[in-house]
Amino acid sequence: MEAIYQLFLKSVMISGFVFIMMLVIEYINVQSKGIWQKHLTANKWKQYLIAGLLGAVPGCLGAFTVVTLFTHRLVSFGALVTTMIATSGDEAFIMFAMFPKKAIFLTLIIFVVGVLAGYLTDKFYKPKGILKDIADHNLPLHDEQDCKCFEKDKFWLNLFHPSLYRLSVAVIIISLILGVLTGVLSGEADLWIKITLVLSFSFALFVAVSVPEHFLKEHIWNHIVKKHLPRIFLWIFGILLVIHFLMMYIDVESWISNNMYVVLLIAIIIGIIPESGPHLIFVTLFASGAIPFSILLASSISQDGHGMLPMLAESKKGFVAVKLINMIFAFIVGTTGLLLNY
């Protein structure tokens, strides 16, 4: 039961961060009247570079951010692919601790591969079915009176006489902040991650208290809390639960060690799993000298930690498509590395 409880807390943490990112993005979009949205979507190469940088940041926060941007049609499908190739999830922290120079080299490679993959994906693949899945996710803009998201007089009224919607959203955000501060949700995460989360959640709390009732009800409550949040949480928790029980009955590390001739293919296939844990097998094997750098590289390209869990909740087609593209590039890069004995 303790393991299931920990999986539940992890699901709450991931869902909470996705919720905050969706809230912040909608707020910025309305405040700027869509100017930043048009600026970002106008230049594909800028998207690839930003997406690659967000993916290269250790952990899954950057990946969650780009998934949110994509589901709101703010970045291209290729930019999403770029991020998922460039990210190594939570394993990046471990790699930088165990072999920092190789980890830096690996991060640079997957960043370049990710940017190239994003460009090629947008050039040769049109995800019409995926875009149809998220067709209603465009960020709506409103008239001037609705875009004035901070009014000093109404701020104090909202704070001391909140509506039920405002109070409910505030309680959710305050619970997330307390969960991080007490360590219940953040666990043993690094200090900078906790600080980033608390600052993000605090800004979201300010948004929840200061925005007009229309924005709060239509954008935050009806669009995010009611429509997206339950589905995202259930998918994340369900997937983590299934993976947990599978790992209990399958000795993956032993299986890989005894089948070194197919270890590259196994590393790429395991990358399908939207979980950080399995990739640690290849990190450990590489650190011990049991596998070459090319297999670790292929594994890093194929997997994306928890980054794709929110996408799985939003679009099953999108999840499968990104994973297949990642696997193709992982196979090409990994095979090339093995042929070069690297």
C-alpha cells in the first residue's frame, strides 16, 4: 500500500504542475492578447531551439511545459518531438552525478538530434488526426474588459469574499504549495526544483485571486479543472500503477544483461514506457562499463521520463506518433554508434 500511496502522490505532483502550466499559459495569453502566441508560432526554428532547451533541462518540468504548449496549438508537433528527444527525465540528475562529462556530451548530442528531428518531422509529417484531437484547445481571446486581469479594488474583494470557484481553485493551489514545502509531494527533490515549484504555484495563486470572475470560471474552472485535470490525473496514476505491478514480476535488468546482442533494440523498446525508472537500468550498466555509450544514447533518445504522460491523456494518437518517431531516431543513432564501436 505504501508504494501505491507514493505513486498517488507522484501523480498528484505531475498533474498539479501540468495544471499550473496550463493556468499560467492561458493567463499570459489573455494578458498579452495573443501577441506572444503569434510571436512564438511565427518562427519554427525558434520553437525547435526553445523546445530543445526546455527538454535538456534535467527533470520533466520542461517536457510538461512543451506538452501544454502543444495541446494549446502554440508550438508545432515537431517542437514536441524535439523536446521529447532532448529530455532524459529524472535520470539526467543521476547521470550528471555519476559521469558528468559524458552526461554533458550526451545532452548536447540529444539536443542536436532533437532539433534535427523536429525539423524533419514538421517537414515530412502532417499530424492532422492529432491536431483534430486537440482542436478545441486553442486559447480563446476576449474583449478588452475581459483582458484586464488585475484590478486593485477588486483584488481585495476577491481575496476576502471569494466565490466558490475562486475558493476551490485557491484551495487546490495552496494544497500543492504545502505539499511541496512539507516534502509530501516533492519528496527528496533538489532544493532548486522545490523553489521553482513553490514560485510557480505562488504565481498561480496570485492569478487565481486577482483575475476577473469570467476568466476564473471559463478559463480556469470549466476549461482546465473540470475538463483536463481529472483526465490527466487518472491517466498518469493508471499508467504508473500498471508499470509498478509489471516491474514487480519482471526482472528487466537481468533480462537485458543476458541478451546483450539485442540490448540496443530492448533499450529502444523500453523507451516506450512513460516512466523514468526503466532507463536507470541503462545508466547503471553504462556506469559499470557493461554497455557502450551508443546504447545509453539510444535509450536517452527513445525515452522521455514522465514527459509524455500528460500527452497520453490528451491524445493517444499523439503519444504513439511521438514515441514511434523517437524510436526511429534512437535506432538510427544507436546503430550508427555501434557500427563505429562507440
